Amino acid sequence: MAAAAAAAAAAAAVVVAAAGDARFEVLDALGLCRLTRRTGDLDGAVPLRVAKACVPLLEGNAFGLQITLARPIEVRRRLGSLRAEPAGEHREALARAHRAALTRLVSQGFLAPEGAWHRALRGGLAWTCRKGLGPPRLRLWTGLLVRPDPGLWLRVAGAANRRNALIEVSEAYLADDGAFVPLVVELRVRDEAPQRLQLEGEIGCIAPVLPDVQIEACSLADAPEVGRAHAEFYDAKYFAVKKGQVTRKYRRLVGGTAGGRNASAGEGSAGEGSAGEGSAGGGAGEGSAGGESTGEGSAGPARVRLVVAGPAAPEITEVTEVTTAAGPDPVPWRGGARRLASIVVRNAVPFRATFDGHTLAVAPEAPRLADGAAAVERAFAQAFGDDFIAANRGALWYLTKYFTPHPPGEPHFFVKPWAFTRTPPGWSSLLDGVNGDGYDVMRGVVATDAFFATPAVFHVRRLGAPIEVPEGAPLLRIVPIPRDLLRAGFREARFLDA
């Protein structure tokens, strides 16, 4: 009953302003964090070539809203636990504000008195938790409470392409149970971090997602239009133009279908270049709009196809636990048919990569690469015949070599999974990278209703010594998402007595 009363009271929060296409509400109880919008070029921080050419990367930079600290937080490691408190002169003032905010949240029904959230937050801004025998994690309350619009969830993840490399943020989903939920970021501090670590600026990302998604896997022979689209995109003309300039073919292909493109990429930044060209393995062919898939406005879940064209098929997973107003620990999702499926791409070829400041050298396990490439060619031969392969040798070679380096001086290269993702009309795919020891896999957004490849774009952080990526290491999580949610904003809410 207490939880129901809290939900009812919180439902009466005063909504006072909207930013963009608002899809969730935010109550700022503390003034510790704010939600900010990135530009695709990271305020001019990306290389000029990227700003001109890498549309999927630019849209990945701009995805969602960044959870940004208004004041620094100091994290300390000691005896297997983590502590966090405001740094410097704001410490005492924020502690007083925290106590006052909790009293207000409970009295106005946003938190159930003595409920799980109240008990957790009463101990301070942050507390340590563990998952099994894993390393300690720090749960940091941002001072915000959020509520998604009906039918939507909120996804919380790391800050990705401009992030503090000494921390990792756990992925979490806040379900739409109609109540405000405290926005908590769960952090793991990497072993190489100092005993005292100061957090500043962007510490995470929040964005609405639609949970009505189902994904089915099929062979290339069962989706021949995807293979034809790949060959049509990577034709002889493409490679002839690419030798001397950016082809801009991805941009022309998706046209105006990628909602918010101008806003997310920034003026003058559209084009496909290395991220668009180097990351793609498919384009628009017949039926590329999605065919049998359920699009926006249709009854039932969106149906996505994972088209497997080689070994090491990606894994289809579903979100089974969500965070609710019941407490900070995730609970099983019991929403019936409403489910959110995603795709996990794993590395198919063990390799090492070394960056010396000028040259990035990738050394794959050659027999595994050769075996995988042969399997990809067999899949295309079974779907289209040997004549197709002979006529489209460049397109097949581009896919089967698996790795594509960037120009000298850049610590980046591509891994191109031997599978394609095809979404319904109006849907794109968020490509959220899984970081590893000495490297990041960057975040991107691809219009997979017209262009079906999902690249893993590596950023090597280690200089001189190799990174090692074993077979089976996770590289990407692919989350299908309607394009009208890519740039979704929020409504600001006030306390009932404000």
C-alpha cells in the first residue's frame, strides 16, 4: 500500500517544461546532476575527417542524454569497498541538501517511507554493492528521479565515446510502472585507477527505448535481399570512388530516413566516410524497408531479423530484469508479452592489435580467419551461386577480410561481423560497444532499415603494447530503437509544494 500511495502522489508531480520531443519526466531533487545534450562532433573534439564523414559515429556521439555532474565527486577505494562524496567545499552543503531532499521526497509521496529506496538513499549519496563474487560496485544517486512515458523504458548505460576510461557503467533498464524512480548510476572502478578518483562531467547516458521488440535469426539464403543489398552497395564504382574521396553513399542511401540527422551530426558533418563506409555490409535493395517486419503504428511488437552469413552467429538476448520504484535492486520483468530483445555480437577471430602512435597493426589468428572467410563465401554461394560471387568479388572480399584499419595516425580499426541486422521501417540500431583491456568499442547508430551492417569500431587506448581480443569476447550490444526516440527530450517536474 505504501508503494501504491507513493506512486499515486508522485503521479501528481507538476510538469513545467519540455525539451525537444519529450518522452520522460525528470525531477531534480538535489542539483547534483543535470541531463545534457551532446553534439555529434563532441563540440569540435573529433578529427576533421570524422566530422566530415562518419555519420554513424556522429549519431552515436549524440545519442541520448548525458548524465552530467554539476559538482565533482571523489571516489575512494578501501578494503574491498567504495566510497563517494562531493569533492571540496560543496561537501557539507550537499550533505544538508541530501537530508532535506529525502525528507521532502518521503513527505510528498515520491519515496515510500522505510521502503527499499528510502533505506538505501538514507545512507548517503552512494553505497557499495556486489554481484556474486565479482568486484565491488558503487551505486551513485544522481539526485534525479525519472519516469518514462507509458509504454517506454529508460536505458541507463555509460557515456561511451567521451568517457572516463577508469570506470565502467552497468547497463540498467527502468521500467514504466507509472512512478518516479531514483536515477542511480552503478559504477565499477577499474583496477588501474588510483585509490582516490575524481569524477567530473559526463558519467553516463540515459535514453528511452521501446520494449516491444522481437528478433529472429535466419540464414542468408532466407533473406537474399540483404546479400544483394550488400553487393549493390559495395560495387565496383564504390571502390573506384573511395580510392580518392569520400563516396557519401551511405548518406544518399538513408537520405532523410535517419531522424534527427542534422541535429545529431552537426552542420557539415554528414557523409559516410570511414564509419559509414567501413562499418557497413549492406545497403538498400529490394524489400529493404522491412517487408514482413512490423513498423511504427502497427499492432504487435517490432520484428527484427538477424541474418547470419558466417560462423560465430550473434546471440539474441532479452532483458529479464528491470529497476522499478520498489527498490534499487533489479527485479524480474513480469510484463507479459512486452519484451525488449537485443543482439550480442562476439569476436569470431582471435587477434592482437598494436598501436605505436602512427601505425595500427592487427595480427589475427590466420587459420581461423581463413576458415571464417571460407564459410562466409559458402553462405553467399548457397544463397546466390558461384556466378554471383565472381561478379561481386570486391563486395565479398570487403566482408571476409573481417578487419579494416583507419588511416595512419589514428588508433582505430573496424571489425565487421559476419551477420546483418534488418529493422522495420523507421527503426535504427544502437550499436553500444563493450570495452576491454586497453581498448574501447565505440557507440554508433546505423539506419538498419536501409543499411544492414553493424560494425565494431575499436579505439585502442594502449600505446606500444598489444591489446588481445580472444574468440568469443563480446564486442557489441545491438539495440533496435525507433528513430523518433534517438533525440527524445524530457519534461521537467517540480515538487508538489514548489
